[in-house]
Amino acid sequence: PSSVKSIGCDAFEGCKMLTKITYENDPSKLEILSKSFKLKISILGPEKAGKTSLLERYVNGHIIDTYNSTIGIDTEIKNIDIIGNNVELILLDTTSSASFQSFSAFFYRGSDCMVAVFDLNNRNSFNYCKKMVKDFFDSYKPLASILIGNKSDLNHDVPNEDIELLVNEYNIKYFEVSVVNNSNIDEAFKYVVTEAIKDDLEEENRLKKLINDGFMNQNGD
């Protein structure tokens, strides 16, 4: 016999986990054949915060030499491994242009994660990012979110107290990263992805325990 468990729904509507478990009347042979997740992650932030450069560095390992403002939505796909689980990330780089905000909001729907990015060296960048975070949380409840202060290789102009107030208000984790030095980027995304799928991983472990206990009870009878 085998058991198949699905949690969630389509990638553009929410987190999805597909787990296939097989066994041969022996709990010691319990085996996870396949585990996969899909997560939709919305990246938001003001112009020149470095969202596009951040994604290019994270997904392709490259540095963008020239600045081009995002018009509309750019999408990147990246597969990563989290504790032996394949996770497909659908990363949406959204425009900060006021004329496209309603357009961006359409694509925010169904986001599993939110990543907000600001320029550590620009107080206006942080203030605008703070507004975007508020607008996002007023309408959506993602599984996990983080705040990223970009350009940590340069001088910091945003007071730490202001950053702390924002992360405490929305109970989100804060990371300082540098695209130039490739510093802390992988760690930031790994954190938000792990937070988004941790409940499903716990559910999978619970399922395995139930199956094992079932075999033990059966053998005890």
C-alpha cells in the first residue's frame, strides 16, 4: 500500500507540498519517495533599492552593471534544497512606480512570502519601503516575510531604531545584505523559505509518526 498527501493548492495561490510515502508492511522500510514545494515570493521596495540586482545575484550569481527601473513585473525561478526538500521559488520583482501599484497589487495576491527591500544609505528609500510594507500587510497575510537592508557595503544612513520599530511592528526578520560582496543574500532567502514551509514539514513528520504507530499497533495486535 501507499499513501499520498497534498497540502495547499497551486503555486500562484499558495504553498503546495506533495509527499509520497511507500512501505512494505514494515515500518523500518518507510520511505519518502518525493517531496516538493512551490512558493510564490513577492519582492517589493522603492526605486534604486536594488531589488533587481539582488535577485540577479541570488538567482544567477551575476552583478548588474547598469540600472534599469523595473516596469511592471519581472519573474525569476529558482530551485533550492531545504532539509532534503526541493523548493521551487517563483520570485516576482514588482515595480515601485505609483502608476503601476494597482497592477503590482494584483500579482501580490496568493503570495506565500513577502521580501521588502530598501537602500540602507537612503532614508527616503526606507520610508517608502515602510509604506509599502504597511500596504502589503493591510491586504495580505503571507506565510513568512523578511525585511532586507541592501548595500551594507556602503555607509548606513537609516537609523537602527527606525528599522527595529518596523520589524517589531510586523514581527518580521531583518537582514542586511550586499549584492557587491554577495553577503547574507542566500541566508536571507533560506530563512524566509524555511519559515514558510516549516508547518508542512512538521505535518509530514506527524504523518510518518502516525503511520509508524499504526504499524506498531497492528503488530501488537
